[in-house]
Amino acid sequence: MTRQPRLALLEALGCLLALVAVWATAFLAPFGHWLDEATLMGFVDLHSPWIDRIARNVGRLADPQPFVVAGTAMVAVALARGRPRTAAVVPLILLGANLMTQWLKPVLADPRVSSAATDLHVQAASWPSGHATGAMSLALCAVLVAPSRLRPIVAALGGMFAVGVGYATLVLAWHLPSDVLAGFLVATLWTALGIAGLWAAARRWPSGRGREAAVRVGEALTPSALAAVTAAACAGALALARPDAALAYAQAHTTFVVGALSIAALGAALAAALAVALRR
């Protein structure tokens, strides 16, 4: 089955349209403002010294220094596997996604947190989240450089990593939920553009290397599905430890529960979808 660069370009266009939709909802719709704040308050109300400590440690995994180290390691892996084109595309994806995010922040800066939430101090120039962009771009590039048989597992772990970083920024009130969703989409947009370039180059200048073993759709999705089930089981076990408190919290923060699940679903789906797209 020939890989069509235009399919990757269509995926990039879909990400761009989704990014515009997230922006319009978060910035222009009163319901979007309320949804952002209500979901954020659910994360912030989880505040405790040990949760904040964990969140800071997880959030720092997408800081510039570990980001550069991880990106360099991915380029090295691609070169070691004899994939120079992939090695060249990885830094373009990482730089392009994160430069776009840093450009959009001041251009679209807006104080979206209302005066009713005076204890929150999310910066006006926060959309999209740089940490979410960095984490998701690293996760997707890891899938791209991994051998075909390992991509499903890497996608599952990468999705968990990106979601974990996104959650950390919300617990610490560094960002609003729409910032995290936008960061995920910016990273996926640039990954799709990078893949389109790779596939176009492969059609124009075949490398002569043998193709990797194909992975079925079910095989590509299974690790991500198992990761989701495991995460749900862990959350359920924590809730059962204090069922009354957990139920009361969920009832008081229903929007938070839906928002948290939506962020997790998007993060996992984007990484898993890339493993599916690259399965042949």
C-alpha cells in the first residue's frame, strides 16, 4: 500500500481546523470560558503539598533542557537505525511545533480567567501550552523513530507522558485546559507535516531499504487501550480508598471529570493514531 503524502496533509489540515475550533470556543464563546475555568478549578482543588511536588517534577520533564536532550536522543536513534531522513525531520517537527506555540502565545494573549477566580494567576499569553506542545511533540517523534513493532508500545507510553505533563500544568494553574488541548494539536499538526515530507521524499527518491514488518490495526491500538484501562483501574483504586470523598469531589466537579477524561482521550488518541498511520 503506497503511502500518500496528501493523506498526511489532510491530517494536518484537520488538526489546523480543530485548533481554530478550540481557539474560537475558548476565546469567543462564554460557554468556553466557563468550561475552561470550571475544569481548571477541579484540577487546582486537588492541591496538596505532595500532589504539587509530583506535578512540578512531571511538568519539568518538558522544560527546555530535558526537551533538547530527548530530541537529540531521538535523532541519534534514527541515525543508528539508518533513517537519515527521519533524523532530519525530527528536529524540524520539534522546532516547528514549539516555535509556532511561542509565536501564538503573545499574538493571542488574552486574560481569560474571570475576576471570580481571583486566586488563579494564569498568564494572558498562555495559549497554546508550551509544555503540552513540547511533551506531545516528543511523544509523537518517539513513535516516528521507533521500529514498527515497538511503535504501539511507544505510542501508549508517549500518550501517557503527554497527558501527565498536561495534567501537571493544570494542577499548578500554569495553563487552562484549552491551552493543553491546543498544544497537543499544534504538535500533531507539525508531525503530520513532517510525515508528509517524509512520504513525499520516499516516493520521489526511494531509499532502497527493505520495508519494515507491517503491524495490524488491532496490534497498533492494543497497548494504548491497555494503558487506558490501567489508568482507569488505578484511578478507581484510589477512589475506592476513600469512596465517599471521591464521590463528593466528582459530584462537585463534574465538569472537571469530563474535561480530564477529554484531555486524556485526545492525548492517547493522537499518539495511537500515529502508530496506526505508520503501521505499514
